[in-house]
Amino acid sequence: MKRVWSGLLLGIGALPAVAATCEQTSRQGDIQGKFDASGEVCFSLPELGENYVSATLNGVTDARLLDGQNRRIRTLIENGPADGEHTLLFALPVKQNTSLVLHGEAGKPWRFQWRMKETSPLPRVQMLAPESPTLKALASGISAGGSTEAFWQAQRRRGTPMGEPVDASHKRVTFLWRGARDNVFILGSPAGDHDPLFRLGNSNIFAGPQIDINYDDITEPAKHLVNEPSYKAAGGTSKGYTNFNSGVGFLLTYDSRDIPANAYRGMYLDFRGMMYTKFLGSDDNFYRLEIDYRQYKNLGKRRVLAWTAQSKNVFGDVPLTQYVLTGTPFDLRGYYMGQYRDKSSHVVMAEYRQMINTDKSTWVKRMLNHVGFVGWAGCGFMGPTIGKIEGVLPNYGLGLRIEVQPRMNVRLDLGRNTVNKQMLFYFNMTEAF
């Protein structure tokens, strides 16, 4: 038996469709039969408030949801296998007449199993106190006027759901989300029901101060480094190099990504600046300015086109260890980290991401459904100032993705740079950007 999973469908269309005479349905049921010569069967769905519908369809090749004027609201199945089983989860328009039209092969059997659940909108003033110590601390910080940016940055590094120890043998797992403000549910949660979530913070825009204190100590410099003019100019000797930096700054971030670790849609824009001064105890006076723009376009069926433009710049009496570097696992893959350093760096990249989609009818197909690939190309530009570029660093590569949890992939990338003709391998649990 072929099996196809469809996710939560929210797209709205306006293409007309003609429905046959429809059978009345209750909120739950199981009906089966055979398609007549028209290959079509129609069901009228009850009017509901806030709702979701879980359904299983057998023998159906196409399924569409229509409004009261027989206009298509959304397509649930299109060109599916006639012998397949489709599991659907979707929402009905609130308090509207709708109908479900199924198509299949004439004379072939079909089966429609469904369950409709109506939910009550949560009062806007309702807020459940979190049990998680991390979220309690976050809620206190927000009440005091703080932001959630540091929290979400930590979650992007660690991945979700968030796990915290309860005792020696138990952990608390908390599911997190960013996006919708009201009536957010975990579909198919471990509790067996669809549990509500409550938002901390009300905006995708974050702003706040930054503090950076760091100390660099090179005790055994490489032989070739000792003779480098830039190393000598910075105060480095054969015995080593030290530098202390203390700075303050700001950050302003807009983040509308659906899942930061593996975004299918949305945008990320980050603007931050730092000032390091002797007044604050720093050994040197210099400044850092960074801009990071990322965009994600969902092409359907777990296909994504992502692109990014990044600019990192330092100005003033910049210490040797604070130069901008490129070649990290999150930008120009194919260059060694720190292989190229200067005061100004700019990167542009585009990446196509595709997970394999199968009908899960065999264990091989089920395994393939957890595999995907990516291909990218990009270029870096480096120089002593923003307006003076002295190095062009192209790169490209291919990658393998293995889904270990929904929307959480093991990343295996092979990147090549065209300057040194070298190839590097990368392993990570999040996408490059």
C-alpha cells in the first residue's frame, strides 16, 4: 500500500471547480464505496469555528476543498497514486459552508475516514506560567524590559525541542515556535492530543545592547608568522602576541523564519555594531560593523531556494586577532577558516535544498524520504576597506542531508574553492545559513 503524507495546508486559491451533489457528513465518520463513471464523489462539511480536520483517504487521486460557491479554497491532493493512502491534516474556513470533492478511477473503490475537532479561541489575557526554569528566567527578563534575541540565538545553536534535566533520570522537553500569535498547537504531540503553545514576546523585531570582552594570547607563534609584516606591525614578537579588547555595541534583528535551524520560508536581517575603546579598558580603539541578510523561498514538496548577503567590516587601530575572516562552515565552504583575513569582507551565496519525496510504500522508500541534497555557489570579496577589494574568493559545492528529526538534518557538505583548487568536508546539525 502506497502511503503519502500531507502537511498543514494554508494556501488559498480562487480557481473555480464544479462539485457534484454532496453527501452530508458529521464531525466524525468512515465511508467507503466505488467511483461511478464520473470518477467523483462529494461531501458537505459542517460549519465549525476554530478547527482542524484529520482525514485518511484511500483510492483517491485528487482532493479539493470548495467554498459555498464551489470555488476552490485549497488543493489537498493532486495527481496522487490510485492505490495510495493519503493522510491529511488541514483547517476549514471558520463558520463557512464547505465541501470536499474526491476524484479517482471509475469503478475503483474509495474510502474516506475523518475526524473534525473544533477548538475554543484562547482568551488574549490568558497566559500559563511556564514550568521550565529557562522560560521562567526568560519571562522575568521580558517583564523587566529585556528581549528574546539571546534566547533564540541559543536555541538556533542547540536545536529544538528544548531539553532540560528534571532529575537524575528524567528530562523536561519543551516545544518552541515563532510566528502565529494565537491558537498555536503541536500537531501529533507526545501527549497524544494537540497541545496549545503560548507566545513570549509579540514581535519579530529585536533590539538590544552588546558587551564583548576578550583576551588573545599567542604563546608559540608559527615560524612563518613571526616574519609577517602585519604580525610585527601589531606588536607580535617571536615570544608571542597578546591583546585585550573591551567593547560595547548594539544589535537590531528582524527574524520571520519558520524554523531557524532549517528554514523553508521567511527572512532574517541582522544589523550590529561594536565600539572598542581604551576608555573601556581595551588595548586599541577600533569599531566593528556587520550586516547579515538571508531569504528563504519555499518551492513546494520540501524544496527551498535560499540566498544570503553578508558584510563584515572593522575600522580603526584593529588588533591582529580581530580582523575579519572568511571560510567558516557557515559561509564560503571550501576555504580553511582564517585562511584569508582583512578589514572588510563581503559574501553572497545561493543554495538549492531538496529532500527526496516518496510514497513510503516500502522500507527503502521510507528511508529515502529522510534523505536530501543541496547545491550551492557563492563568492567572497575581501580588502582593506569597504571600497577597495583585493581578493575574490569563489566557491561551490554539493551536500547530503539526513533527516534525524522533522526539519532537523545532519549536514554533510563538500565545498570547493577555485583559488587554491582545494576541497573541504563539513559535518554539522544545522544548515549553513
